[in-house]
Amino acid sequence: MPTSPSEQSHQARQIAESFGIDPERYDRARPRYPADLIDQIVAKSPGKSVLDVGIGTGIVARQLQAAGCTVLGVEPDARMAEFARKGAEPTVAQEGGVEPGSAATDFALRGGGAWTDGLSRGERDTGGTDLTPHGEAGHVLAGGVEVEVTTFEEWEAAGRTFDAVVAGQTWHWVEPVAGAVKAAAVLRAGGLLSVFWNDGRPSDELAEAFAAVYRRVLPGSLAERMWAAGSVGYGALCDKAAEGIRQAGGFAEPERWRFTWERVYTRDEWLDQLPTTGAHTRLTPEVMDEVLAGVGAAIDTVGGSIVVGYTTLAVTAVRE
């Protein structure tokens, strides 16, 4: 869903540490990341030792493990960290390596596109985006990850270094300059910092129907603003991340990567993921039920399923 975190979201610790209220749902419902993104991270790193900042339940980490990487996670929420250590419930991969019932199942592989923000340097066209998670048919796509419970700013490297530092859907919770400074300190020469977000939105008509629900149930809330036409989304966070990297020093000029894709959600799948988002994790059960009823009714009016257009945005930089 679209999100427009505050420019000072690294200070909003209550929201940042609220996602662990239901880690099983979070892991089940949140979308995965394009295999093309994972492939580029691995290809551009000097080795396969990865530090995952804000590892959550291990969604990014498992995709990197499937690509042959060794991953250490840093996570401030002990509940999420415990889930990541245990790993997701083992599932046998379907044809193409997609976890049955996972958020990757129904990816519509209609991707591609180039940057449209006028950048003259570091642009990448990711036409033909591959949304299939790593893994082969019949292979298990699950497994635990080593995790240390702390914020990235407070985490102690203890002399350890890595080939890549990644952050999927989490870098806006990190102070951008301090985070980049710490990433530079733990990356080997030529190592890669890659921070990225999935930004998804249904049709404008359906987005307005969702906004109407929030205007009625939660007027003036973050959720209502997120669905408003023209909301900023993650482009501003990419700008902030890139500027933080520049200010930190020690990196080549940041590049931006963009992957576009679509996913079809059933009504139940969309409602399943709503409580995992920052605008909903702290709602009372009564308000959450009212939101789900309203959003579900809006989806019913368009046939019981929706197509969400996703753009995965990444800011990457090489350690000099």
C-alpha cells in the first residue's frame, strides 16, 4: 500500500517497533522483492556476506540466503527477531520458486520502466523485471537467520565487516547520515550499501474509495493521507537516503534502481496485510474491524480482487 512516512520517521520509534505485534501475519502478508533486485545486489557486491538492517521477520534475508549469501540481521523488535531466527514455516516451492500462499504467489510479471525523475547519473532501466523469488521448484524456501536485537545506530560491529549492507522497507527508521556512516565503517572496500522499498498502489478509483473509508473512520489520520491523490510515497525517502550517503562520505555517488511490477490480491489477501502496515499497527481492535469492513466492501464492489501496481525503488552506493 502507499505510505508517506514523515521526513523525521527515524524518530518515530513507537511506530517502528510496533510491527512485531503479529510477526506471523507480517511475514505471510508482506510482498517479497523482485529477484532482479536480489540478483543485482549479489552481482555488485564483492562477496556474499550481508548485514540486513531492520531484518524484521527475515523476508529479504531468506531471499538473499537462497541466492547463496550469508546474512546477519539487526532488528530492534525482539518479537520480529525471534521469528527471523526460527524462520518461516517450511513450504515446498511451486514451479518457478514461489512459496505457495506467500505474498509472491500472484505476481503478474508485467514489469519494466526507467527512471522518470530526470536523473542523469546512476539511472537503470529494469525492463522485463523478474518477480520470482530465488529457489527452484520443490526446494524449501525457509530457514532461520542469526539476528542481534538492537537499533542499527546502537549496534556494535565488534570488528566484523561485510560485502553488503541492505535495508528492505526499513531505512526510513534509521537516521540517514549516522546510518550511512555506520554502513561505511562495516563495509569492505568495494562493498555495497543498498536500501530499498516496495511502493504499491491500486487504481486511482479504488484508492479514492479506500480514502473515503479512512475519512469516515479515521479522519485526518496518516492512513487517510496515505491514500490521498498525489501522496509523496517513497521517492522522497530515496532522496533523503541518497543525501545521507553523500553527507556520510566514503561512498561513490549513489545510484538509483527501479523495478515495476503488479500483483493481484484477493479481498482476503489485501485485508490480511493491512494490519501489518505502520498506519494500522496501533489501532484498537474495534477501529481495525471497522476499517477492514469498509475496505473489504470497497473491494467487493470491483469484483472481490484488485490489481496493485508496485514500484520497487532502491538507492545503492559502493564503498570507496
